[in-house]
Amino acid sequence: MITLYGIPNCNTVSKARKWLTENNIDYQFHNFKKDGLNQQIIDKWVDSLGWEILLNKRGTTWRKLSDEIKADIDTKKAVSIMLENTSIIKRPVLDLNDTLHIGFKAEQYQEIF
């Protein structure tokens, strides 16, 4: 089973969705904003990839956080931030039979599929 996690108005997610559709790959889209994310999903991602990979420190959501929140980040704090601010998670997250991939590049998807 293939699940693509993200938000529909993200350009990178849109490119990934378009690529999957054009290559006739069936997938399920999970919208962070509408469908939410739970502790179990984020814990699985963190265990597999590490919170440092998942947490987008270059986006506006990160920049809007207070310095106090951004200080001394560890796994527990990162998971809490991602649960409260799903937009801070790098996108898309592709779950292909429990193997996770972050981001989208056509070359990357060609290798995966």
C-alpha cells in the first residue's frame, strides 16, 4: 500500500501527486490538515527517519515559533511540536509498504518505483 502524506496546497506535494498519477501508480493521499496526524504515526516516522529529518527548520512555521520553544530540541519536544504544527513536517512523506521517503524529486521517485 502506498500513502502520500502532505497538504494539498504545497507545491512539492502537488508535484509528487502529479508524478504518481502520470506514472499510473495507485496511492492514497493523507491530508495533514484535514485528516490529522496522531502520535503513533509521528512516532513511527521519527523511529524510522529521525526527528531531525522530519522537522522543517527552514519554513515559516518554524520561524514563527518562539525562541523558547525552539531551544533545546530533543525527540520528545520535536514530536510535540510536529503534533501541534503539522505544517512544520517536511513534505511529502511517502509511505511505501512501511518504507518511508521524504520530499520529492522525479529522479528519486523513479528509483523508488
